[in-house]
Amino acid sequence: MPNSSRLVVVDEWTGKHVINEAYRPIAQALVERYPELGHIAVKDILFVDDMESTGKHKDKYKFAQISKVPEKWHQIIYQMTGKSFGFMMEFFKRNIESTSREQVIALVYHELRHIDIDGELKSHDIEDWANMHYKLGFNWAETKRRIPNLLDDEFNWDEITGPRLFDDQFLRVIK
């Protein structure tokens, strides 16, 4: 691919922040599948891996975050690449290196939900998005947590009941 059409023109980079286009097709598939994401232009998102930081804030570790690209950097990136990015989705690699593919897909969905229809960033409706919290479980992003793939053809938010707190073998009726 000629350098003029590539976003990343440096073949090897060992810095703290690395552009990672592997998230783009996941984001695009999610936007095409879920109406609540339909207003998002994935081409306007710069996907970046933070290779060193844990994103720790108030004793909580972040898996990812989305932010607006500051106007100054928006203009500089455009001058250097000819590409325009309004948002940056940043993944904290140290925190997600043991997560499953399904969790990464859910994480991309989670971050996309922050982009409001007016192009601004919005906060969660609870500590997480309600549909994710109630259907995938409050700890859906924890290491090795088994969750459904949001991109599977069979997946439907309305048909999953959410995680059970107790296995049936531990439940008994008390009169």
C-alpha cells in the first residue's frame, strides 16, 4: 500500500501510544448492527492502544475511554495525514490483554455509546449502560468473564436474561 493512502506510515513503532486499526471493523460492524449507534461515523474515530498506562482513576482501572480530539491536534493530524478525526478511542492494553474477543467487542460497543447524536460525548445512564449492566452483568469486562458476542447473528438484547446470581443447585425453597 503506498504511504500516501495509509494512516500509519511508520512500519515499526515502540512508543507508548500506538494507532491500532484492528478496532475499526469491529466498530463499523457494531454501528451497522445497532440502531442506537447508527449516527456514528466510524471514519471519524482514531483508535489508539496505550501500551503502558492502566488508566487508573479513583482506584478503578479503565479498559478503554473515548474522548474528543482537541481542535489543535485535529488540525495537525489532518495536515500530516489528510485524515480527519473528531474522536479518539483509547484502549489500555495492560488491562485488556487477557480479555476475550467477545469482551473487546462489548468494550468497543460501550465506548461508542458515549458518542451522542449531537456529536458530543455523554455519560453513562448508570455506572455502565443499563442494557450492558443488566444483560451482560455488572462485571462483563472482568478477565475471563464469558459473555455473548454482540456481533453474532443470533444475539438479541431482548432475548438474553442476564447472568444468574446463583446456580440452580444452590437454590431451594424455604417455607
